[in-house]
Amino acid sequence: MSNFAFVTDGVLQSNLDIAFNHIVDLLALSESDQYKGEEKKLLVVSLRKTIIIHTASIVEALLLWKLKEVSKTEKIEMRDEWKYLDIRILYKINDSEEVVAGNRKKDKEDISRLDFIKITLLCKEHKIIRSDDLKIEIDKLRELRNKLHLGGLTEIEKEYRKSDVEFCFSVARRVKKLVSN
């Protein structure tokens, strides 16, 4: 029996179940007696980080699935993103500044290629996410997940605590409930 029986896309449903099963296995390992103690602390932190990555992937996939269900389109218009066409230089200020004129139109993106932050913004815009608090929590989950991008970190990577994992699970439960209705 699937944990995501409400998802109508069979491939997505299977991938969600696989990710969920990975989380269950990693959680069992991270809490097992064999990984207690200071010498195994780094491994437990690594397991928690992986749990957070998988949990965020599930949340992102559920929100994207629901957005596709609601919008029923392959391309979606981005509210604050524009394409600039037929640009004419009116005045060159210097090598890095120009005054220009042209046409602009709202940009449309392939809905399947949206990143997590755009998915969240569009879900809020389409009233899939109605609560500002939930949006803030989803953004916090995304930021925790994004710590996997080592090149963009401005500080030494933090330890992932059990409370971080529990927070992620709480957000995932809320999103799952939200999109399954």
C-alpha cells in the first residue's frame, strides 16, 4: 500500500514511496544504539542531512504535483518575470550601463522545470498554500535542504539535530495533508 495513494501519477507515486522508505531506513539507523556515542556523531549528522534532503524532495514533488493538477498547463506564467524583446539602445552611459526601450511580456516557464522556490511561490499564488506560516516553514525546509550546496555556504556547515529532522517531518505531514484533499 502506498503512502501517497492520492497521487494520480504512478511513476511519481512510486518515487515518493521509494524516497519515504529511504527516510525510514535512515531514521532507524540514525537512532539505533550502534550509532550512539561521540565517535559516531558525524555519521548521525550525515544521516540526518540525507533525511532532510529526501524529506524536502518529497515536499517539493508533492507541491509540484498539486500545482500541475490545479493549473492544468505545461507552461506557467511567472508573475514577476518578464522577457524583453526588440530592445533598442537609446543612450549608452558607459560600458556597463545603457538606457534602452523595448517590448516586454510575461515569461512562461515549463512547469516541470521549476525550482523549489518558484514552486512554493506559485503554490501560494494559486492558493494551494493558504497559510503564510506554512509557506515560511516550507522556505525554512528548503533552506535546510539547500545546505547540500557547499559552494554557496557562507559559514561552516552546522550540525543537523534531531529537532531539525522533526521540523522537516512536521512540514512534510502538513503539506501531504494539504495536497491530498
